[in-house]
Amino acid sequence: MSKLRDNLKSKVANSGQFDEMNDSYNKFANEVDNSAADEVIKQAIKDFPTQPTPENQEVVANLINSSPELNPEIKAEIIEKFKIESNIIMQAFTDKFNLRNCPDDYEDLKREAKFLVNINQYSFLIAAQRLVKIRDEELFKKDIDDNGNMKYKSFVDFIESELGLKKSSVYNYISILEAFDPSDFDRLSSNVIEYSKLLPYTSIIKKIPENLKFRVVNDAITALNNNIPKSELGQRVRKWKKDKDLKDYFKVEKKKEVRKNDEIDKFMKFLNSLSGEKRGKLQNRLTKIVDKINKY
């Protein structure tokens, strides 16, 4: 997503008020890039100007502080510099965009509105990327309440309680991230501000192999770059569902699924035909086999 970050940064820089701020922050980011900090920290620092909020500042500071690669003195030094530079970023952003300096000119209004929407959508993508890691590694289980019990029983419980977000909103952006590669986002034009337009394509892309996926992905990227309306995107996706190569693939997959279900039914009938003792022994053996497989 490096191109998206660069697009956002260039839009901020082109406002005319952020040149010195960008130079100072970029110098700091380059210093960290040459340090022993891990890639997650380096990237988080580079990404901060695209989401200059106090909450994100705290997230980045916590990332630095939790790094096992840095000694305490280096951590403290980087955090101190980061807070100085990020405060300048946030102040410059607030000075440029706030409720007291709304422009009157239509072109200025449109440009700033598109820029702010762009930041919002990109922020959701970044947040979704972090949430996927929390979900897949079940990191939400680390939250413990005052009684020593797990605070969140599920990922959905975590996003609704901790973040105050609806499950559908989060999973929409997660679906986009899982369907498209970071390199796909780099191909989007700087004028693209609605990444959620990619959502209709995800139901197809996530179900097909790589040799078929690139055609659908290319169509999605082209549609967004050409600013195709949402109403037409649904029609394009429906056409893909009728594509011969995709239909042939789905037919083969459906036959495989039917055969698999038939085999499962046959096995269950065989299992149920056994006496209680034999069935128990077979189930125990199968359980041991599955346990061994899961270890690898």
C-alpha cells in the first residue's frame, strides 16, 4: 500500500503548509529506518502522517516501547523524538482542517472533502489489517478483567466492545484485504477515495485460484480508476459470475464438494453400523491420527 501512503502524503504536502513539517518528520523516519527497530515499528512510523490522531500516536509509541530489539535507552529516545515530530504533524493537520476554517470556494471544498474521505477509508484499511492479526492469533484473549477472567470471549465481542464498531463494518474491510494483495492497492489511482467499492468483487476473488483471479482483480482496479458508479459495479460482478472459465471452475469445485459429502455420509453410515466397542476404538484411533496431523 506504499503508493496509497505516498498519495496521501503528497496531498498534504501540496497544501503548502506542510513542507517543513514533512521534511522534519521524514528525516526522523529515515533515522528510525536505519536503526535496529523491527519492520512493524518502521512502517507504523512511516504511516503516521496518513492517520495523525492522538490514538494512533499512542499506538505507535506502545509499539516502540514493546520492541524486544531495542534497549530501554534507545526506546526512550525514539519515543521522545516521535512524540515531538508527531505532535507537529497533528498540530499542522488541525490547523489545516478544523471546524473553524471551512473554505468557501467550491474547488477547495471538494478537494478537502475528497482528501479527508481518502484518509478515513485508508485508515479503515490499516485498522482492518491490524485487526486481522488480532483475530488470527487470538490476541484478544490477552485482555483480562479485574476478576482474572478473559475480557473478550470472541473476536466479534472484542471489536464491538473495545472499538465500538459493528461486525459488518469491520468484516467488509477485512474481506477487501483478504481478497486483494498490497500490490493491487498500489495500482489504484490517486483519485480513488472509495476502497469500499472493491467489496462486491471479494465474493468471487476469494473463491477462485490465482490463474483466474488476476482477470477479476484487473477489472476491479480498472473500474475504480475509471470511477465506475457503484450501481454499475454490481452488473460487472454479475457478468463475471457468467464467465465461462469461472463457471467451469465452480462446476468442478461443486462436483468435488458433492463427492466429499458423499464420502462423509458413507463413512458415518459405516461408523454407525459398528458395535459400541468397535466404534469407540475406531474413534479413538482417528482422534490420535488427527492430533498427530495437527502437530505438523
